Amino acid sequence: MACPRAAVKVQARARPPAAPATRGHVPLLFSLLVALSRWSGFRLEDIRPADTENCAALFSRGSTFLTPVLTSTLLYALGTVVLPTAGAVLIATFISRLRFQGLRRTLYFLPMGHHRGGDRERLEIHAGRSPATSRPR
């Protein structure tokens, strides 16, 4: 027999306020302005246009950016994302080919089934019944 539930009043959530300018397009536009200008970084009045010289200097042959910085970043990404993912796929492939797959799955998931009794008790309390007086299923 199902317990009657109290009517739950659902309220509509208020819309969040509009994102401030620091999260929107202003930093993007300012970064583009700085990338295409010569600026010491102290006073906004000192910003001078530089066309695409800065970007061309980044990717030129003798650049201090292209070789050390970009190469290090790409190697870091390769070593922290690609190689571990490929290693995990290889290990998973080898494990799936081992014998006693059902036993391994049982042993792996066995601790998760240990706490099921506590969940039933919490559900009965939430439904308004005392766990001691409720009938076993």
C-alpha cells in the first residue's frame, strides 16, 4: 500500500543575472587589440598599432616562441592526454582477454553491493515509515 505524499509545490527558478563584461567579449577584444599592437603594458595611452608584425614574429624561423614554448606545450599535451589514453585502452584490451572475466567482475563490484541495506532504510524513513516496523519485502 502506497503512502500518500504531500503535495510538493514547484517554483520556477529565477534567471541568473547577465554575465558581467569580464566573462564576455571584452577580454577577447582586448587580447586581440594587444596582440596587434606595440604596448609596454603600463599605460593604455602607449598602445601603438603594429599590424600583424607581432603574429608574424611569433611564427618566424628564429622565434623564441615557436620552438621552446609551443613544442613544450604540444609535448606536454601528448604526454598527459594521448599516451595515457592509449595505454589505458591497451591495458583494458589485455584485461578483457584474460580468463575468469565473470569472477573478476564479481570481485570488483562486490563491495558496491555491501551498502544496499542502508539505502533501503533511508528510503523507508523518507517515505514516512519506521524501518523497525516496516514489513520485509
